Amino acid sequence: MALGYDGKLYILAFDHRGSFQKKMFGIEGDPSADETDKISDAKHLIFEGMLKAVDAGVDPEVTGVLVDEQFGAPRNVPGEAKERGLLLAMPVEKSGQNEFDFEYGDDFGAHIEEFDPHFSKVLVRYNPEGDPELNKRQADRLKRLSDWLHVNDRKFLFELLVPAEDEQLEKVGGDTDRFDAELRPDLMIKTIEQFQDLGVEADIWKIEGIDTQEDCERIVQAARRDGRDGVICVVLGRGADDDKVDHWLRQGAPVEGYAGFAIGRTIWWDALKGFLDGDLEREQAAQQIADNYLRFVEVYDEAARETAAA
């Protein structure tokens, strides 16, 4: 199977687990069976929003959901997504950890085969100037996953987060916005190239919001270097407000090699919270999720069309 992915990807991401149960439901530790059922129902409500978007006319062949096994499977969200012809992505990593590790240990392959997603996703926190031993442990595990996926003709969706080191923050006066704008793009490029050199080969890089089109172009160049011409990037939402996510989409959309987005909380958080608090009916919440998703699709497509027409 050739490295990369040929096509657009507009993914609704709701694979959040530890943060989801804690922040949305106030549940610490392992949830009970009743708590799991309640959380799973909330996940299905998010999915119902996606189904409304499909009914509104989006193309299922470019429309996807990123959902976890823990809370998505009890209400059969992965199965329903595939039945409706949607693209399915599922996470492989343990939730809420600073160090990447497999959610299901050595059985990771069996879980992937059971649900048969189109994309297997990891969220990785990695700073190329960070702890070398931590970086090596993560890279070794990711190399194992990358090799397994490609031997088994499966696609690798890599969500890369680059947390700031203390010394890096000092260089920008402790300003995280300056870190994002001035330092993070170069660190992301360095990280992508490090992983590639170590044999960790992503088909799709899920990229934190980049503030300039120029930096988006540089990141694609790194992702596609040395013949990796089919590799693509998508924009992640990072839980930011609509205006910020709109800006990131407009920077990425015109760049050849960017092919869509994977946005989560920005789309569904307020609607789901409104439903759980009793302020919205279920149908209203699902419609709000659909409307938010459709608006981001339009923002991305409009930015891409403007560039094509220029």
C-alpha cells in the first residue's frame, strides 16, 4: 500500500475519554457501568449530529468520525458509521497520558482488526528538544505501530502535539501565543523529520493550528519529503473558539497537501453541555452539532475555492 491518502477528510472528532468523563460529567477514575452508559449515550448524540450533516447532503466518502472503543462501542457508533458509508478513525493510545503507550498493550492489533477502521489514530506529545529517553520510548512504540499498520495495509493518522519546554517558553517571555507562532512550527517540522528518520511513517498528519499559510507550506514539505508525495495534513481544532479555528482552516486550505480537518470540542461541546444541563432537547443539540460541522466544511471549502480561482 502506497504511503499517504488520496482524498479530502472532514472528520468530526469525539474520541476524548479521560478529559471527556471528567470535564463533561465530573467522573474521576474508572466509570461504573451506569456512568459508562451515560457517557456512551452522549457520544451517540454527537454521532447523531453527524448523521444530520449527512442527511443535509455532505459526501460520506470524505466525511468521517473519530471515536473511541471505550465509550463509542457500547452504542455501536463505529459500526453505525461504517454502515452509513462514513470514514471511521479510532484511537490506539491510552487516554490522558503525557507519554504515548498502547491502550490495549500487545493486543492493539486485535482491537484494530475487530473494528476495522479506515484510519488508526495516535495522539502524541513530543518535543524534539525534550527528554531524550522519553522521546526514544515513544518513538520505539510508534515505530512498532507504524510497521504493523503498513504491513497490514492500514492507514496511520498521527496527531502531533508539541508541548513547550521551560527553556523554550523563557525565550518568548513565557508567552504561549508567541511560542505557538514563533517556535512551534519549526519544532513540528523537526519532529516530523525525526520520526520519519526513525521509520515512523504517518499517512496523515493531524496538525495543531498554524497561524500562517507559509508555515503550513513548510510543514507539508516536511511531511512529503524524500518521495512521500501522497502524505497529507489535516487541521485539528484544539478546542479553540470558532474564529481561531476559522483562521487555521483558512491558512491550511489553500496549501497543496492539506486535505481537510479533524475538529472536535469546538463543534460539539456547547451543544452537548446544553443537552446534559437540560437547556436543549436532544434533537436541538444534534442539529446544533450538525450546523457547526457544516459551517467548518464550508469555511474550508470556500478558502480552497478562492485559491483555485485566483
